[in-house]
Amino acid sequence: MSSYVISSWHGPKKEGFFRYFVVRKSFKTDELLCNLVTTSNGLDQFDIQKFVSFLKKIFGKRLAGLLHTINDETGDRTIATAGRLDLVYGKDKIVEELLGLNFEISMKSFFQTNPKCAEKLYSKVVEYVLEDKAKVDNTVVMDLFCGTGTIGQIVASKSENTKIVGVDIVASAIEDAKKNAKRNHIEGLQFYAADVGKFLIAHPEYQNKIKTIILDPARAGIAPKTLQKIIDLNADRMVYVSCNPATQARDTELLRTAGYHIQKISLVDQFPHTAHIETIVLFEKK
């Protein structure tokens, strides 16, 4: 960046141009999907095509695509809620492989940053889900906060008679989930872009019909009212995946009050050399 006279972002002063440079890598193809995040202040002085040439010189054919996000918000987000996102070069998605399935990933989609370790994580989740085949075969399994539908698709690929209903509030992730299901030729999958709590209110037909639920919420955990709606489904089993043991412990109290008991728990060191850890808990209702 030294060749540019434009300044970098200064958080405390809320001024500058260059903010972030985000890179997503596919371990399957070795391709890189990049996102340059800037403000609009100094945009007229910045030659984006020159920057593309700079990246191509460094990465060569590995550069799959470059997006440019213009974010004038004061918060430190790489994805702007009121800004602009433009595809400058190449394509806006890359493909990653997990447990023999291919998943298309966009810059906005949630996807594990450590795919090789994620295979261990998802293998354990699927093991818990399929442990009691009577609760899975010829039934509907709900995959709530499903993201790009990774877990649900892996479950469906291992249990052909199981129908998966996936719900997530991020519309772009759901679009990726639908495309991934077609890419992997997996049937019996339905994905909905909706708030989980509102979806369950709108679909009371699932109450007392679901035996197994997969939960994989964001770090904030599950809102109490939404968790109560999930409990109202009266499922026999829940497999709860979390990247934040503190909020999972909070949610566990409500689940225990509702009659669910911890049967198994596993820890996965998804982010080595950090304080973060993934936890998988199998709850069963007694």
C-alpha cells in the first residue's frame, strides 16, 4: 500500500480510506477470494484495476475473485449494512470440500475457517445425530441456524430416508445452501431464509412431529423466546453446536428446566493457539 498516498483507516479518529483486506481460501482448489474494504473518502484517487493487477502479480491464477466493499460506517465490520459491495474481478464464490461434499462459499456466507478441523467437528455432530437411527430414519430433522446447510447436507448424505428442514436468517447463506444441495445431488432438503423464532411460529405443524433438532447458533447463542419455541417442538433429541461455551451454558439451563439432559459432550479445538473452542452437546428428553 506504500505506493498509494491515500491513508489507512484510523479507528479512534474515524477517518482514512483503507480499512480491511479479507481473504477466503479454498483448501480444495487453493483459490483465493478477496474483499477489499474501504471508505468512500479518497475513492476518486484509488485505481482499483491497478490494485487487481497488483494482486494478480502476487497470487497469479490462485486469485479467483476480488470484491470491493465501500463501508463508511463507524463500526468495525467487514460487511457493511448500508454500504456497497461490487465484484471487481473474477467470480464472487469459491468451492470447498468437506467430508466428500462440495460447498460453494460467498464472501458473506458463514463457513468454517479451518475446513480440515471442521471435518472432525462435523463428523462428531453427525455421529451424535445418527446415533439413534430410529429418531432419524424416515423422519424430519430440523437444522436450525443452518448457515450454508453444511451439517444438514452431510446428515442427508449419510441417511437417505431422512428429510432435512434448514432455517437461517441470512438469505445469501440459504441461497448457497440450495445451490450446494443441487451441486451435491442430495434430495430431501428444504431451506428457508427466515428468523428461526418467527419460522416456528408460522409453522405450528412441526410441533410434536420432530424427533431430532440440530442447533448451530452464532456466538450470542439463542434468544430465550426463540429457544422456548424450539423447546415447544417437543423433540426427543437436540444436538447443540456452539462456538461460545458461555452462551451455550446459559441456554443449557433453560433446556434442563424443560426436561432435557446432557448425554454427551465433545470439544473441538477449531481455532488453535486461541482461547476459542467449539463444543458439541447431545441433549435427550427424559
